[in-house]
Amino acid sequence: MVSNFEFLEKDFPVLANFGELAEKYCYSDSNSCLMKLGMIGETIVNLMFTYDRIALPQDNTAVARIDTLVREGLLTRDLATILHGLRKVRNKAVHENYSSVTDSKNFLLMAYGMCEWFMQTYGDWSYTHKDFVMPEENVMIVSVDKEAEEKKEAELAKQAEENAANAPKVARDERKKQANKVANQRPKTEAETRFLIDEQLRMVGWEADTENIRYSKGVRPTKGRKLAIAEYPTNSTVGNRGYADYALFIGEKLVGIIAVSYTHLRAHETKANL
């Protein structure tokens, strides 16, 4: 099977390599898959600083670097949320030995979307979107030389940084215009849209996790908790097939319903009645 990330091979081989490995690790070693996907996010952030000659923040952490790019107008809130998600799941994989095939598949889609945006903003501006094809379970790595893998990654990362440093400078306003145009036009999967909504809900105090906090998994309104319960059943026979995408409960009291439009798979099409 040809890697979905092959389109990066010419301009950004470091990202193509991380993406191809992540695909192969998805089912057989999802822990390694999540680490490779996290490296895609980190590499994109670092290259953006180099391409646009942006000074690193004084508190030079991964969080501060992403937030700096937001303030510079180069990252939209949605893209920053995905980058933070990739950062967090990588940390969890590294420090807690976390693994999840479901997360691997969802973050593969989001990392692919980030790479397409990066290509259209820092590589080939004429590149057009191609649908992601999820790897089959028989596409996996059985054995691997980790030392050789890490050596290749380091060499590709060094070359990518050198290429970025020597690339012709693009005017900041021109880059911002292209970055935001591509971000606003890019398609989003249902998995990404739900991830973004989960994150937005958590930021304002709700317990939200589409995969686990859902009615079908036995989650019910509970005293003392603010729950955003996914796919909550309703009496409706129209719209979302008799369930609400999210039902918001404070304790046992229903205070709102969120219905998501997936017609164009864009988070800004979310309709909320809070």
C-alpha cells in the first residue's frame, strides 16, 4: 500500500517518514504510532519558526511555541487545538506507555490534515486535497531496527531545518493570508470535528470525551458532575436519527443540546442551544 503521506516526500521527507511509520505502527504498535504522530506536530511547529524567522519564546516550551504561532496569526484556533492534541497524546504515549488503536486512527486523520495544510502553506501552494485512506490491519511493522529508525529521523530533521533556513523569505502578511485561506477551506472529518468540540467543551468546564462519555457506554447524568454525554437518545425522527450529538447535564438537569452538522464537516457549523 502506498502511504497517504507520500505527497510530502519531495518537499518534506521528514514528515513523509513519520507519517508512513505511523501508518505501519497503527495496529501492531499504537504506542509508537502516537509518538510518530506527535513528532509530526512538533516538526511542523519547529519548521514554521525557521521558515518565517520567528524568535523563539522566552519560555521555550511546546505549548509556548504553538501559542506564539497563534499570536503571530499563522495558526487558527482549530489548527492549534490539533497541535496541542498531538502534543498531549505523544506525551501520554512516552511517559505513560499509552496505546490506543482508536486514538491512532483518529490522530492519523488529523495529522494528515495538518500536513496538507502545511504543504499548501509552506510548500506547494497549488497542492490539492486528497482523501485519506485508512491503512488496513495487515499493513504493519513486524520488526524494526529502532536505532537505524532514529538515526534516519535525526538526519531528515536536520536536513529539513537547513532547507527551511535557506528557503526564500515570504512576506509575513502574504504567509498569514495563505495560511488562513487554506485553514478555512480545508475539509474536516467527523472524528476531527468531534475532537475539536470535545476540547472546546473541556475548556469551559464540561467533562467531554466522545469515545467514552456516551450514552451507549452506560454514561448517565450524575449528581455533582457537568457531563457532555455523546449520542444521547431523543424522541426525534428527523435530523440525527433520534439522538443528540451531545446532551449537556449539570448534575441530573439537562441544560443544553448540541447538534452538529456534518454536511461539510466543519466545526464552525456546530449549532448549540445552551
